[in-house]
Amino acid sequence: MNSVDDTGDVAGLTSVPTSHRLRGLAGIGVLATLAAMVATTLAAALAQAMGVDFEIPDGGQAIPLPGFAVVTGFFSVVGVVIAVALFRWSGRPADRFLWTAVTLTAISLVPPLISGANTATATALLGLHLVPAAVMIPTLTRSLRTRSTMAGE
């Protein structure tokens, strides 16, 4: 006779309820977002200290340092939402997330290339797109793999 407790576990088999795994993934995502915001802003400050002006020709104004944190935070949260959705509705969330995130990162490299900014600014912007990707993609992919394994999926 098998007994089932209120979390849906069969006696002798333990698995973490989906809601807990989703919250854990979201929590990891928020921490990774904060780390990506700090890393990107610090990298932008370093580039600025080295003489990069971050001036985009269309507006003629330089991108302010807080702007890097805000944009990084916004798109990192979008990545967390994508990861949570894939975890919830995909059979292979880690693989799907990895391909989606790498593709979106590659697409994000286009605007700096066509912005008309000077070489130093364009190069720095390309690098600054890769900094949060280097934080977010491995962190969320690893978390998706771990949580999928916990579920026995």
C-alpha cells in the first residue's frame, strides 16, 4: 500500500513541490539580477574611467551609469521570467533557456554595432552586454538543471 502526503509525495520518494522549486528559481534569479546589475555598472564605471564617453550620436548625450543598472535589471528580470515559464511549461527547461538566452544575447549585440557610436563606446557596449549574460545565463541554466533533477524530470 502506498500512501501519499499532501505534497504529492509517494511514501519513500521525496520531491520538492513545484511551487517551492519555482520560488527557489525566482529567488536565485533575483540574486543573479542584483549581481549582474552591480557587475555591469562597475564595468561601465571602469570603462568610463578609461576614457569611454558612452555618447550615442542620435541623442548626443552620454549614457549615465545608473542607466546601465536599470537596463541590466530590467532585461535580467525578463530572463528570470523566461526561465520560470520554461521551468513550468517545458520538458527541457535548461536546454530551452540556454538556447533562448544565447540567441537573445546575440541579438542584443546588434544595436551597439549600428548605433554610430565611436569605436571605444561601441566596443565597451558590446562587452557590457556580455557581462550580465555571463552572470545570468550560467546561473539560471544551472538552477533549472538542478530543479528539474529534483523533480525527477
